[in-house]
Amino acid sequence: MAKCYAFDRQLMADAYLAGGKEYAELCALAYRQSVSAFQMSEDSEGELLYFTPQVGPVDEYYPASPLYLRYNPDLVKAMLNPFFYYSESGKWGKPFPPHDLGGYPAVNGQTIGGDMPVEEAGNGLIMTAAIAKMEKNASYAEKHWKTLTQWAEYLLGNGTDTGDQLNTDNFAGDCPHHANLSAKGILGIAAYARLAEMLNKKEEAEKYMNAAGEMAKEWEMAAYAGDHYRLAFDQPDSWGMKYNLIWDRLLGLNLFPERVIQKETDFYLTKMNEFGCPLDSRHSYTKVDWTVWSASLSADRMRFRKLMLPLYKFMNETTDRTPMADLINTDGKTIVGFTGRTVVGAYFIRLLEKE
């Protein structure tokens, strides 16, 4: 119990320093909910498996990962282990990760929707690179190098424009040529290059980092819309949060110029409603996990708080009696959906900058 009390105090102190009292209180709420939503297991070799009831999707583990990267990267490995196993067992047979592995405890393979190739390959590569950064070694990546290479090659072959692929925000409507999905693919390639560099694979590191750099330049030109960057390359008047770009700084990849981040975060502040900035130009609702990541794009504390404080106001004033929601209205006190989920581990991304 003494260790628990000490941990609680340290968590609140660290979160307060990172983002203020309100941010610390949101982290306290998110910690309990995210951890409670997982089930711990192990495979026949004794490797940890950390499951949600759906066993994935990977695009739910991805937003949840900052909490676990901050306090125990072994649990992020435990999220990825079953996906590596499925890919390496010959049972999957595609050059990108499955979207999910089916319901716990059966885990019989993908059951939810269709493939999300760029989404999940990018997620897997970024999460593996984040594990290596936190542990200061790439031994976990080395163990699964063949699979990671296959995912990186898929992203490289896909190019800057992802076409009509599904992405994690498809609940908001289909959106081909999605700029934020493209950014994830580019960062996934660069994450692979960083892992190759850590493993002294200099040729691969140079090849993939150079390719990612060229793709980032293409991205900026294709997404440019004057005072912001488009939601989709082919939609001139669209806009949307580019939350995936946070990993450019956290992983030290330095692909996207600071002017891109500055322009985007300035633009979000012009779109604010009472309870936050909408996810994109299609709806007035927002995702709280992506809001925290978008707020964290800027290292500036005051800019971070301007985007975060409306979320705190919503959590205090919402009229819905539900677990902490991650899909909320920005112009009203009601939730849209998605409650009690692991993804609120996303709140802890601000704390990764201190590591």
C-alpha cells in the first residue's frame, strides 16, 4: 500500500508539472479506466499477452500506449506480441498487421470490419520504435525484424497518398486520400529507419529515412491549404487534427518542419467550441485522445492548456452518467459514444516528453 500511495503522489506531481492541475486530474481518471479495461495472460512460452476484450484493434492499443510506455513498456510489448505471433505463424499471410485478433479469450483471428493496412502497419512500427526509445535498446525490434521489415516495405510501396484505405477515424465517414493517415505511414517508415539505426543496420536506416524525408516534402505540398493543412489531399476546404505528427518529435525523427506544427496548432485555436476543437471539418464532435495528442504537438505549455482545459470542463459538466468518454460533443454537454475504453491512456503522452 505504501508503494501505491507513493506512485499516486508521483504520478500527480509529474502530471501537474507537465500540464497543470486540470491535466493531472484527467490523467488520474484515465489511469484507472485504461488499466482496468485490459486482461493479462501469457502464451505457452511464458510471454505476456495484454488483451482488451476485442483483442485489439491495434488502433485502440496505439492511443492507449503512452500510459504503458511511461510506466512499463513490457505491457506495450504484451499488446503487440499476439500480432507478431499471428503474422509470423503463417496464419495471417498479409504484408501488414491484422486489424484485430477476435474476442478474448478465444482469439480466433480478425473479426471486426476490414483491413486497415497503413493504419495498423504504422501503429505497429511507431509503437515498436517507442518501446526502443523508452528502453534505450532495440532488442524487441530485432526479435521481430523480418515482420517489421515487411510492414515498412508495405508502407514504402504504398507511397504518400493512401488512396481509399480505411483509417481509425472512419466512424466519422469515409475519407480517401486522408492526410493524417498518410503522415502515420511516413512516420512508420521513419520509425523503422530509427530502429535500423539502433541495430547498426546503416544501409536500411539511410534508405528508409531518406524515403520518409522525401515523402514528408510531398505531403506538405499536397496537404497545403494556406493557413492549415487539409483533412484529405483532394479536399481544398477541409481540415482535421494531425495528431499522428506528435511522434515526429517524441521519436526525434524531425521529418516535418516546425512551420507545419505551428500552422496546424494556430489553426485549431481558431476552431474552438466551448468543450474543445472538433476532430475535423465534417462534424462538431471530437476525440479526446486525439485532442490531447494535438495539444501536445506544441511544446508550449500555454498552447497545450488552451486545447486541454475545455476537455476538463466537459468532464466536470457533462450531463451523461457514464465512464470517461472519448467521443464527445464540443458544442454541448453530452457524449457521442465510446465510453469506458482503454484509449484514454492517450492522456499520458505529455509525460513521454520528459523521458
